[in-house]
Amino acid sequence: MTNTQFSSERSGRSNRRRSSHVRTDPPDELGGTAERAKASSPVVGHRSTGNVANAPSAVPPDEFGGSYESECRPRRPYGAVKKVLAVVIGRAGSRGLPGKNALLLAGRPLICHTIDDARAASTVDRVVVSTDGDAIAAAAESMAVPVVRRPPDLATDTAPVAAAVRHAVAEHDAAGVASIIVILYANVPVRPPGLIDRAVGLLLETGADSVQSYCAVGKHHPYWMVALDGLNRVTPFHDNPVDRRQDLPSLLIPDGGVIAVTRASLMSAASDPAHDHPHAFLGADRRGVETAPGEVIDVDTARDLVVAGAFMDRAIAGGVG
């Protein structure tokens, strides 16, 4: 099935699309828009802190950007084609930038921008947030997004990403079983439009186990890396004669923009003791989509947050990202 065919299956979906990171209507003081504010009718949502199956009948308007159609309800009947679940993962703790996933960026908690990206993707059927943080959960629930509370053993800085995602998927199965899982990091507020759809489309077209986004390493290349010993003596990491950037071998690095993985690959890595590598869930057939330098911004430090804020300010003002 091609990406075009896959997208056409979703003709009944909402037509929310972003052609860029620029909003087409002026933002309010909390980052919402007049267009979203009009959509204030009650929606089905989830505001508990456990399994997503027990959802109340309505949620209040989104205080971080207007009222959204609930992602707890599928936009078309489950079972027609392969279903895609986006899992937004964000821990409360962070050593580099404490509480980063709930810090304000362009007037909204950081995680809200990733939820926007998930909802803008035409290939995504449902969105769920996995977190152990109250502020992160509140931001997600204000947007009518189901929250799966992560247990303490899956909320440490050493807990495998795959384990947290598997937990969220299993908790969400009561609402419908997805065959493709899109993993999105809450601390990546900037992605190029269409990136999620590119990854899911390639996964479907190729039948691969996973697709991840990558960008070029540029001048921070292993060929030019060195190690310093206790006497500050230099040892090249990879001894080579390359002196010009243009002559460096082409290498890419994961940029954190998106990971799309089949359910079978995600779950089988947990059931097979032989697959104890933290990236075993990506499977044997791994594919990639490339992004341009700067198209994905991953917030891990205070400097990263400033960079992301500058990008958002420029986008809102109508500049080129």
C-alpha cells in the first residue's frame, strides 16, 4: 500500500493540516487561536490518571490552544485499514533542563507542540500521552488527549524508551488495537510539516519494521573527532586524511523527529530475551527519512529552548523557518 493510497483511506478525517509552522489566525495570550476557540462544543475525552478506557463524556475547552476534537474517539471505525497510534512520551524529570516537557514555549507547554504535530498528520488515527508528570498530563488532558500514567520504574532516566511505549500501547488497547506505532518525543517542539506522514508512508510502502528520521552530522563528523587523555594528548577517533568538509563521507544521525514502528516489532523485542539491546524494537529491516539541518529542534538544554523560541517567534511573525 502506498502512502497516497493510505492517505486516501482517511477521507473522513478532520481537514486540519499545517502547510508550515505559521498559524493562519492570530494566537491568543495562551497560544490558542480564534479558529480553535470556535470549536468549544463538548467532546469525548479522558481525564483520569490510569487506563484510558474509562473516559467521561466531556472535557473543558483547551486552555493551551483552543478546544480540540477528542483523540480518544477514532475519526472513523477501527478495523478498516492498519491503524496508527501516536504515543507522545515525556518524563517529568530531566537532568539537563528540569521539567522541560512542561516549560512554556510560544506561550504553551512544550508537549503541546508535539501533540499539534501528531494531530496534523493524516496517517495518525489516535494520539495518547505517556508521562509520570502532573503538569505534562494536565497540558495533554486540556487538549482532550488520553493520558497513560507511567509507573515509576518506567519513568527513570535509565528506563528504555521501548518499555515505556509498550506500556502505553498495552494500556490503550482497550480503545482499539493499533498495528503501527508512531513514537514522538515531547521535547521536540519543531518538526517539518509532513515528517510523520513520510515515516508512516515509507513503513507501509516497504513493509519494513521501522522508519526513523535522520539528519546529516555535518562538520561534527566522526572523522574529525578526537579523544584527550589526562595529559591533553590528542588521539584521533578515526585516523584519516580528510581535510575538507566536502570530502567527509555522508553520515546521518537520529534527530528525534519521529519513529514509526510496527506493533509486531515493538512487542516481539520484549518477548525475546535474545533481543536485549535497547534498539532491538526497531527490528531487522530499518529504514530512514532524512531531514534538512535545523528542521527538527530537540530541546535538551536551556540554549535549545531559546533556539526553539526564536524559531517559533520568527514563524509566527511570518519569517522563514
